[in-house]
Amino acid sequence: MAVTKNRPVQTPLVVHLIYRLDFGGLETLLVDCINHMPPERYRHAIVCLTDYTAFADKITRPGVALFALHKQPGLGLGIHVQLFKLLRKLRPAILHTYNFACAEYAVPAWAAGVPVRIHAEHGRDASDPQGLNRKHNFLRRALVPFIDRYVPVSHDLARWLQNVVNIPAPKLELIMNGVDTVRYAPQLPVASTPWATDAVRPFVIGTVGRLQDVKDQATLIAAFALLCARRPEARNGLRLAVVGDGPLRARLEQKAQEAGVADLVWFPGARNDIPELMRSFDLFALSSIAEGTPVTLLEAMACARPVVATQVGGIPEVVQDGVNGALVPASNPQALADALAAYVDDAARVAAHGAAARETIERHYSVAAMVGAYTALYGQLCNSKTTFKEITQPCAES
């Protein structure tokens, strides 16, 4: 009589499905979760609908497999088949999808027998900043039977999912974004910048993010030009750093040229030294027209930098006007310029609001709290699925 030996139970695998692994806030959160989650609890793999870049080097956790499906623009129905086959091979315990572009892939995951499907909403697109697109919201509702939990990252997104999209409340789990308060901290080294050797240090306004419509850096450049025009005698003492890359870079550089401030605006592209760059700023600005809880905002505040940001999405949950920063209407260069000027003229305000910003992050937005919440959610859902106990295969090599 043949004897079947018990196979050792493998650490459960989480497959993270993202549109593209590139420099950005969502991607930073994903990598931070993987790097900080206890290795004895879960293994991880990342599947990119399109591709991944050198940003993947930020993954310090050993054994994280990376896959790129190279999806082309359009429906890409064949990608559903590719993902189905890949998931059948990997046999994950959990599929964790991010943002609308990846939500529909909960269906092939269900078909492939993935026990737990989680979908996170980190923000809305520039084409639909209020999240009112009927077609998209119909699809979100249609996916409810295939998704075990929707994870909004701000109270604003949670209210929208429940009241506008009509996701059932029991399927919602609010998890706030978090930031590494050790790496992002004041009084640590700063980056080398073009103004580092200036005889008189200028006042530096900085922003970090992908150069795309939803971030609306064009309004920030317009506001900076207004600020410079108001005080021609102090113009040379101001700088704007627009850190990041994306499809609008050439257009934004041209806008700075047309506004007559190209000599004062620095476009360094995508960078790996964001904490050091943050510490070289005096003030952080964010001009987005839609947001969840933006990671770069949290990072700047962790570095004790006050913030001037638009009053959209989850930003007002983090930025207290007049306490740790200032809030302005979106797409309003005049209001943004007014708020920036209030800090340029008041060093005491910069220091006080910066200290309050750091305190806000330490109390409410640590990476430890975020990772702990995701670890607990994974465990809760896995334990509720009987088929989870059958997930024993190790992750395939990429």
C-alpha cells in the first residue's frame, strides 16, 4: 500500500496586480508593504499589466517574483487568459489589485480558484475626479460578487464607494496610507541641488509626483510665476522644484518658459533620493485635482515640511488648514500663489507648521500601522476561506 507523505505547508502567497511598477506614490506603498510585512506571514509576487522599471530595485525583500504581461492599449481580452494561466501556476492565497484599471481581473482570479480577492482604491483619474462615471461605477458594482474586500485609503474614498458606487458597507475596509518615519525624517542629510552652492540660500518650494493631468503641476507653475511677479525684487530668492517624470514633462517645461520662470524652476526627473530632496525644500506644494491620501504629501510632512495643497480627496483629512499647512481650491493659481506667499514671508510659520506636520504623521500615518492593517486583513479573509488551507505550492520563479 502506497503511503502519501504530508507536504510541508508553504507560507501563503499574495499576488499584487498593478498597472505598471514605476516611480509613484501607489508603487511606493506597495513596495513598503512588501518590505515591511513579516516574512513568516506571507510571500509576495507582483504582476504588472504592462511592465516594470528600475523602481523594482526598491524591493529589498528576497524572493519577490516579478511578472510583466505587456498589455497594449485597449480591452486586451487576451490578458485575462494570460493572468488566469499565471494564477493557476502560482496558486496564490490572495490577489490584491490596485485602482480601476486592475479591478476587472478579480474575475479571472475567481475563475482560477484564488480564494481571496482584495481591491484597493487609491484615488480617481483626472478624467473623472469626482468618480461619477456611470459606466465605470456600473463595472465596480458588477464586480462585487468577485471581490471579498474593497480597501479605500481615505474617508473620502470610503464615502464615495459606499454612497456613490453603492458598494455594500460590510465589504469596505478603510486602511490609511503610511510612510516610513525613519527614512522620512528631518535633520538628516539633504540632496545635492542646483541651489546648494548659492551664496544666499533661496526659499525652495518643492513638489514630487508623476507629471500627468491629475497632478496638475501646470497650476503650480502658474502660481509660482504669479508669486515671482508680485515681488520682482525678491524673485532670485525663490525656486520651484518639480520632481518626477511623465507624459507632460515637455509641456510643463514649456509652460515655465512661457511664464518667464524657467531659470527658477528645476525639473530633475524621476529620482531615487526623495527623502533627501524633501529635506532640501522649505515648503511642499501639491496641486492635484483628485487624490486619495497622497504618499508624497505624507513623506513631506514626515520630513517636517509644511504643506500647501488642494482641498480634494483625502487631503483635508491630513492637512489642517492653519495648523500644519494650508488648503486651497483646485485649479486656482491665484489662491495657490496667496498661500505660498504666506509662508515665503513668515519663517516662524514655516517652522511651526512643519513641526505640526511631523507630529501628525507620527500619530496617524506610520508605515507600521498600515502594514499591520493589511496583515490583519489578509489573515482575517484567509481564515474565512476553507480553500485557503489547500494553498501549499511555492511561488514559481520569474
